Amino acid sequence: MRHKGRRKFKRSLGVRRYRKMFILATEGAKTEPLYFNIFNDGNTVVHVKCLKGNKQNSPEYVLKRMNDYLKVNRLESGDEAWLIVDRDQWLENQLIQLHEWSQTNDRHGLAVSNP
């Protein structure tokens, strides 16, 4: 017998909330992915995918890795793609190329560290 005004304690099934994805093309193959992997513990509202570098780590190759990835995989609504490089050894015109790419889309970004 059901009483008027009594709540049902039934859990509704729905779609799991989408975690915002950050695609990162990094200069390094080990250190940067380790830094950003902290966000992939399942308790955060974001997910980070690092496109690891290799022996070819110049800004041009960081950009190439990102462009190759984006040719095959599209960004979902709210996702972002970022290029991450160190300032220390690269020429200004190499970094300008990355900056110009980051200005082509509101969901593209550039992070430059300067140790």
C-alpha cells in the first residue's frame, strides 16, 4: 500500500556526465606526461591525453603531432587541444608558429614554460 506524499527511493538511470578532455602535445616523452597524469585518477572532472614526444621534440614536431591527432580524432564539445613546450632552446619564430596555431580556434591553446 502506497501512502500519499511518500517518495520513491528509486535511482534514475541516465547518461554519465562527460569528462572534459584536454589533448596535450608535449615536447618531452616522460616528464610532462607524468606531470599531467595526476588528472587521470577518475576523481576529477577532466581527462588528459598526452601526445608524447620522441627524439623529434622541436616545436614543429609538437605541432605536427597535434595536427596528426586532430586529423583522425575530432574534439568533442568543450574539449581543448594544447601545445606545451619549454622556451629555453627554441627560436622566437618557432614559438610564433605555435602561437599562430593557438589563435586559429577558441579551443586551442599554447603553454610555454620558461625555467
